[in-house]
Amino acid sequence: MSIPSTVEAVATNLNPLRVERVRHGFSSRHMQLMSREIVSPGFVRVTLGSADLSNFKSVGFDDHVKLLLPVAGQEKPTLATMVDGRPHFEGGPRPIARDFTPVRWDHAKGTMVLEFAMHEAGPAAQWAATAQIGQWVGIAGPRGSMVVPEAFEWHWLLGDASALPAIERRLSELPATARVTVRVQLDHVADQRALASAAQVDLQWVDSLDAAAQELSIPGGDGFVWAAGEHNDMAQLRRTLLAKPGVDAKRMRIAAYWKRGEVAHHAELSED
């Protein structure tokens, strides 16, 4: 996978600590399920294959692609084309779409790995658990990336089960000089796992992200705070973080990856 070299290539055009938003041309493709791995009771990881991933770009560790699932009667989901900046599904029904972070991919092999948190029932989780090898899906995007430089002196990564793929990817990118505080809220102890990184990592599995955040103090020096999870939990976590002495709201990203009682929710919680 070419994540580190890709990020470094983008970062050469940035100020050392400037967070940059990068836009990508729209791309979509059909991919087939190649393999499935049960990571733990609450997580399933799948490998998808495509004849061509040459134009796939993802330079932000928390990027999202759209996983497109076929509707009843379809072998392959309908892929979108962009019309006036909006996706248009011509020649077939609109597919079921959900957002996922690509954990890793290989341009040469044409493979991509996605991970599914099985915390609640839904079409994507059901597909990940039951689809036959060889079944088709679509992958679209990402349309853009937020590139957080690795040069920050410290990093905070806070999230629930839905944030683990982005956290794992970020930890795999950071250099040995980085100091990283990681707090992950999981419902089941059996879902805890080793997260590989060259960085200096303080990892704790917690029952409450907000309670864990209350116990942390903003370090000296330049750093970046990243968090993702359930909408209401993230809104409260954001209030807790913003109340901390020394916090810089411009060096923080809090995202809602899902919301209790809603379908396909995704939102970025910005400063009021």
C-alpha cells in the first residue's frame, strides 16, 4: 500500500503544520469480494478486488469511500456519474450507499481492505457478514481528503468502534518521533486488539470517551486532536475538549460517523 509515500508527496507542498484539504476527481468502480476475515466478535474485515485501481487516491487517514450495494435483482450496483456536481445514477436504480474508511489498498494488485463494525444491524454489516465470495459492490470516491501533517509534536486519536479503521490507518502512518494518545470506546473487551505503530503510543480502551477526555491535559507544543463516533457522544466530547486550557479549535477535527436512530448519518462538528 502506498499511503506513506502518497501523504509525503502531498505534504511537500504544505507548510509543516498546515492542515490541507485536497480535492480529487470523481472516480467509481465495481469491485468483487475476494476474502473475509473475522477480526473479533464485533469486527469483520473484507478484501475487495478490481481490475484497475490506478486512479484511486486517498491521502487523508480518515477519508471515506462510498460502498455501493446492489439492490434486489442486480448482480452489480449502478455506478454514478457526476452531473452538475451531483451523483446521477443513469441506467439503473440508486444503490444502497454507506461510508467507510479504506484501511489499506494495493494499486498493483487491485485490492482494497474495508472494515465493518458490527455494532448494529444494517445492510452493509449484513453484506459484510454473509456475502458470497465473488459478489459485486461499487466503490466511489473519495471526493476529497483532509491531510493532517505528521510533523505535529503530539496527536490525540479518540473514537468508538466506527473510528477504529481511521485510527489504525493513522497509527500506521505516523513516524517514531510522534507522540500519540489513543482512547477507544468499545462495548466488548473481546474486540480489543493490538494496533501497530512506529510512534510513541499511549493506548487505552475505555468505557466512556468523554470521561477519558476529562482526565487528559493538552500537552505543550503543537498538536492535533481528532475524534469520531456517535453524533451525540461527539457533540459532548467536543464541548469537553473545547473547555480545556490550551486547546486550539483550529487544530481539531470532530466527526459524527453515525447517529443513534438514524440511517447513513455522517457529519463534521465544527466550532459554533
